Amino acid sequence: MDHLIPNIPVYLILVFTIITFLQSGLDKMMNWSGNYEWLTGHFKGTFMGGMVSLLLGIILLLEIITGLLALIAIFTLYMNDNPSLALWALVLAAVTLLMLLFGQRVANDYAGAFTIVGYFIVIIFGIFLVTA
């Protein structure tokens, strides 16, 4: 229990990660056609336009894995004071966000890209806390 208080910021960032990624992945799963339709228009005229289905599937999978890994990481951090899974969940979150950022930049959606930066800063701060 002594490790609970010092790890509160990490727990909160992991909960943030769960909410962000699991909700987004589940939304993509439940509304595949709506997401596919929107992204097809979003990437129209780019080299990614013909790969929307594949890319949507990859992002969906990464988001679900990231959210579930963050959930498990909370328990391993609490039970064993082991931040290894927290680190991997946050690194996977950062990689996923970089992929999303790349897509927004390709689509020339600079406002959307800017939004991702806020999420990225939180995740990088979490990585810093886990590795410090």
C-alpha cells in the first residue's frame, strides 16, 4: 500500500489512457461503417485513400490493445508495484497517437493534428513518470 500514493499520477494517466483508447476502439467497432465512410472522405485524394479499411482495422486493434493493456497495468502496478506493463501501455499509446497524427497531417487536417498533440503530451508525461 506504500506505493499507492507515489503512483497516483501514473494511475490517473492509465485511466485517461483506458478512457481515450478503449472508448475510441469500441466506437470504431460499433460504428465501423460510419467511421469508414468519414475516413474515406477524409483521406480522399491522398495515398491513404485506398487503404482506409486496412488502416481503420489497424488503429481499432491498437486502440483496444492499448486500453486493455492500460487496464491490466493498473492492477500489476498496484499489486506488484511493477510499472513494466504501464510503460508498455503508454509506449503503445504514444505510437498509436503518432500514427493518428501522421494520418491527420496527410489529410491536411491541422486542427485534428493539433488535438492529438494534447493527448500525446499526457502520454509522454506518463512515460516520463514511469521511467524516472
